[in-house]
Amino acid sequence: METSVESESRRRMVSKVPGHVRRIEVDVNWFELAGIADRSGKVASYQCDADAGIASDSAKSAPEGLDDAAPIQPVQKPVTSLVVTDEEGADQAPVQAQEPDDQESQHELGRRLEVGDSGADHTEQASELKSTLAGLLGEETTIELDKLKRLAWKGLEDETRPMTWKLLLNYLPVNASRREETLYMKRTSYRHAVDQYWKASDWSPDEEAVFRQISVDIPRTCPDHKLFHVRQVQEILQRILFVWALKHPASGYVQGMNDLVSPFVYVFLLEQYEAKAEGGLLSRRSVEDAFSEEQLFYAEADSYWCLTALLETIQDYFTFSQPGIQKRVAYLEDFVQRVDPALREHLQKENLQFLQFSFRWLNCLLMRELPFELMVRVWDTYMSEPDGFAVFHVYVCAALLARFSDELREMDFQELVMFLQNLPTKNWTRNDVEMLLSQAFMWRTIFDDKQFSKDLK
Amino acid sequence: MAGRSDDEYDYLFKVVLIGDSGVGKSNLLSRFTRNEFSLESKTTIGVEFATRSIVTEGKTIKAQIWDTAGQERYRAITSAYYRGAVGALILYDIAKKMTFENVERWLKELRDHADRNIVIMLVGNKCDLKHIRAVSEEEGTSFSERNKLSFIETSALEATNVEDAFSRILTEIYRLVSQQQLEKGGTGFQPPAEGEKITLKNPADEPKKKSSSSCCST
Ligand SMILES: Nc1nc2c(ncn2[C@@H]2O[C@H](COP(=O)(O)OP(=O)(O)O)[C@@H](O)[C@H]2O)c(=O)[nH]1
Ligand SMILES: [Mg+2]
């Protein structure tokens, strides 16, 4: 046991101070990264295999002569056999739903969003969605953002996510001809920011303190995910957060921002990885093998700008005393009183303050409460919603709480705290979160533009 | 989760952990309550707690130990954190001088927000890191003597003195409380917030929870 702890400790990234670098190498199997990526896209790829008449098992057995420790992952998911471009399908997406004026239409809304009972329906829908999306992203002139939002609301796949996120966050322009130039300019500007802030030779004591705090948090960021144990990846997180903090002194670095940057780094590293993966995926076992310096930098710069765009929509979450969070916690409580009064009364009776458990839900945008890959899926919807992170998210929090209402109402104060600080969501599937999203959507649609959520904007 | 037997106790004490970010508060807590340690535990956001019962001087004491983030930013919303706390562990990292220098600030924070009779213990954590020690044991001792705190060095990693730290502070609290009961009131602790169940329970006033309720579960 001692030895395993010791080797663990060797893997720990030790603080880096300019001109004084202590580094510890981490070896990571990049197949595992690919494996993680593949799992989230399973539905679509399984369907494709079946269509092509390939037994799904055959894809998993390793051909002779290859390292048997490395399972082959079907990274490239064939879509050619499924060219369906159904615009109608896209139009049925929920975002532009009409005002529901009676109970009936509210139910209708809920039904339309519900993931179909039959798995077949779902896979068909998923692959259809994917190809429509692929068609849309491949558009050579201008992408219709509304259409993209309607599709992305239902959840993206690994292939379509990076570009869609960049578009939805307004990092990439919808106009195809301007994209390359924009990317170049943004990345260059980030490079300059790194030179200016990160590589500066003389940090002020305040800047030193920011650096120290970030450094303490980096090894504690998404520790369940192997990717974030990699030294180069940790340095990427560290630079992004440091540069962001120095450029935004009104909030600076606040613990929890490390959780918020991780989905971007994951999604954009995967993008770079897939770009290079064509031909010879199997030999890439080290970071240096998997990515060129340039690719790592691209993923970093893209993550920086997307994080910046996200944080811009929730600025008051992180300014002094975090008023944005406090306001939303209060709203959440009021809202739960409306939709689940018995639960609110029980929590009140047990003297559990909403702030106690939902502070983290807001501060980390649920990254701590649900599995990482599912949160990436949830964010697809957040980015497709108007005010996804600032308003819709609060309804998702309410849906999450309501989901456990029956259990919660049986618990006393202590049980409540313990339960809520460690929700039993480890085995949740995409279906589970999609149910939450439908519920939240229904509520958002019903209550939106009413006085309630108005002041959240 | 928590077994029913966990709910039989004579006293329930709320104890808070404070100290700079990264000194090992969360790991000290998980080592004491679950015998777990992790080099890559997540940063604490907001407030959390865990419980464990110990027996001291024939009494079962249930400790409800609260953990929070060390970053300054959060302090505005964690002042409720101190309400009803009867004990506090101020942690520093023996390998990081600055975390020791900040102990003064944490003491002030306690004076501003916590009950004035709160029992405080200074804890120099990570004492396994001997090779990079930056704060000597003597420095810790003399600081605590000057400020009338008890003092111990621990390692959450190697499980050194973790039991000791908690049982010493809990025993100290228990003695103080039973002494106050003898004196019948006087300068006792402020009663904590209603319903939070973190009261200094007098077993005479409030019957302890019965394990009989376990007949309904399994
Ligand atoms: N060597 C050593 N490392 C520790 C010890 N306690 C905690 N750590 C490590 O210090 C880091 C911060 O610990 P954590 O419990 O999250 O600190 P907190 O911010 O005070 O809650 C983690 O990487 C822990 O694994 C200890 O006793 N010895
Ligand atoms: Mg902690």
C-alpha cells in the first residue's frame, strides 16, 4: 500500500514557477481516451454496424499481431449508409415551441421531448440527427444558427460537437468564408496573452497568489478522468485559468472554474486527436505521439475562448460574494415551492438551506453532480438554449431535485446533506439526463417571460 | 449509508475544519470518517460534512465535521458555517510556510464568526513530508501556546495522529460541556440554529435516538 501511494505521489504535478520547473511524467494510454469518446457515441455506431451487416462484436476483437492490451476502438463511425437529410425532423425540435396555453399543450410539449420508449426509434432518430447536422456543418456559405440550435438541443456526438460548440458560443462565425481567418486571429491573440501574462518574468504578489491557488486545484480537477492526469493537459488548464483570471480582475480565479474549463479541453483535445487519428491511431501511446505541439495549442486556445464566452454569460456568478449564485439559489427555492411544495416544506422543516447543497450546483454548473460525459451532453443543450447557463440551468437544478423528491422527503437533516452532496447518479445514462432536460424545458417554457425568471437575465 | 447504530449517541458536536486551500482538510476528514485518502480528491466547493462517533469517558460522542473551501472568495457565504460549532481544527501544511502564516487570519475569522467558547486545535498536517518541511514542530508548539490552543501534527496520508487529533478535541469539548452542565448554565455555548441538529445535546433534555427504529429497515 505504501508503495502504491508513493507512486501516486510521483504522478502528482508539482507547482511550476517560471524558471523553476519540476515536472513529473505521466504515462497515459491514449486508447482509453478514444474509448471514452467512443462510449458516448455508442448508439450511433452500433446502428451503423448493424446496417453494414457487421456483427458488433467483430469490431472489438483485436487483429493478430497487435498489442492485445490495446482494444481497437471504432473511432471512425461510418455514416455513409445513412444519408438522410430530413429538414422536417429538424423543425420538430423543441426550442421554438409555442406558448402553451393549456394543460394539454404542456403535456404535448413534454411528450415531444421525451426520449422514445423503443430503442430503435431513438437510434434512428440519433443517426438522422447526426447526418442532418453533418450536412449543416458542412454548409459552404452561412450556417443558420437557429437550425443548428434546434438540432444541437437534442444532443451532439463527438464528431459534431467541437465545431457546433464553437459556433453556438459565437467563437466561430456562421459565415464559412470568415472562419479560418477568425480562428487564426483568435489563436494568435491568445498566444500573445500567454506571452504577456503567463510568461511574464515578474509576477506581482497577487498574481503569485492566483498562480498558487490554481496550481493547488489543478491536480484536483476531474480526477476521475484519466485525461486530466496528463501533465501536458494539466498545464493547459493551468495556463487557461491563469490568463483568464488576470484578464478578468473583477472576478479573478474562483474555485470551480477549473471544473468549467474541463469539458472544453476534453472536447477540443478530442477534436485534435481525431484529426490526427486517421491512419495509424494504434501507434499513438504518448501525448507527444497523439498530438503535435500545434494541436495541443489549438485545443488550448479554443478552450480559452469558449470558456471566456461561457463565463461572460454568467459573470455575476463569480464577482465578489457571488451575487449571481445567491440570486439563483433564492429563485430555485421559490421555484421548487411552486412545482413541488411538499419537498420545499420538508427541506424547510429539516432546516436545510438551499444554499447548502445548491451552491455547488450553480458554482460548478452540475459538473460535480453528474458523470463527466453526461455533463458534456447537457452542455449541448445549454448552448442551444437562450440563456442556457444563466437561466435554463436553474430549471435543470430544479428538475434534478424534483427527481429525488420521494427519497428526499423521507430524510432528516443529516441524511439530506449526505445524500445531496453525493447524488446517486454514477450509473445514469443519456436517457436520464434527457429526461431532466425535458422537464426543465417544460418548466422554462411555461414560466419563461413571467416575472419569475425575468430578473435572472 | 450510515448504520442505525450510528444514531445512538449521548452528544452531538459540530466541529469545523478551516485553513488554507490545499492543506488537507478534506482528506483529514475522509481519513477520520471513512479511513480513505486520495491524492486527487476534488476541491471542496461550498460546504460538506461527514460524521463519526467515538466513545470517550464512557460516553458516545457523535462528531458532525464540516468541511469547506479555503478560498477567501467563499467566506462571505460560509459564515453560517460557524453557527453552532463547538470545535474547530485550524489546519496548515507543514511543508508550506504561508499556510502557517495564515493561521493568524483563520483565528481572527473564528473570533469574528464563531462562539467565543469554541474549542480550537491547531493541526500541522502532511507531517509525512519531512524532507520538505518548512515549519518546525517547535514553531507550531510555541504558536499554539501563545494562543492557548492545543496542537498536534498529523498526516492524513499515513494516517498519523488523525484519530488522536479528533479524539483529543472531542474529549476536550465533552469535558467542557459536562463541566458546564454541572455549573448549570452560566457562560455556556450559544444554542445553535433550530433544527440543524447540531446542538450540544443534554441527554437529560432530549432522549437519544433509539435503535428500535431499525426494526423497520431490513
Ligand atoms: N503528503 C501528504 N499529502 C496530503 C496530506 N493530506 C492531503 N494531502 C494532499 O494535499 C492535497 C490537498 O488536499 P485536500 O484534502 O483536498 O485539501 P483541502 O483543500 O484543505 O481540503 C491533495 O492532493 C491531497 O492528496 C498528507 O497528510 N500528506
Ligand atoms: Mg477540501
